[in-house]
Amino acid sequence: MGQIVAASSAIGVASDARSTQSPITAEQAAFNRSVATAAGVVNSSGLLGQNREVTFAVDPGTHKSVIKVVDVNTNEVIDQWPPEYLLQLAAQNKPKDSR
């Protein structure tokens, strides 16, 4: 999966994905921005406790949004939506001519 970054720079990830892969729709870009904004709100609220952060990225194989809760000290992924196995399954079942 692609690079995961803190929500504060996640909007850049969405645009980077657009420029290096197949174009995303305006609707997808708006969704990515809203998810990144929501992740930033959660991070700044402190709801996750100390040393935890929500990150947002776009999976390069499936072009799906990926949200992770990460321990900022160890970079350990505590939880992820969708789970990695579902992203792998989606990438394997993706039609060859689809982007």
C-alpha cells in the first residue's frame, strides 16, 4: 500500500494520487478532502488519547481511501479501515482494464 501520512497533510496525498495514477473524479476528490478534514478534527480533539493519530491515504492498487489509527511513537498500526486483506482482495479482483 502507498505512503500513509498524518491527516494534516492528507489532502496532499489525495492530490498526489490524482497526479501519479488514473484521474479521480471531482466527487472522489471531495470525499478524500472530507475524510482528511475529519481525521484532522479527530486528531486535534484528543479523542484517541495520547500518542495516537488518525492517518489517511489512498491505496494505489485499489484507489480506495484508507484510514488508520497509528501509535505515533512506534508507528504501529492499531486499527485500519478497510483492513489490509480486503484491499489485497479488491486489488486481485480488479479488472485488468479498470483504473
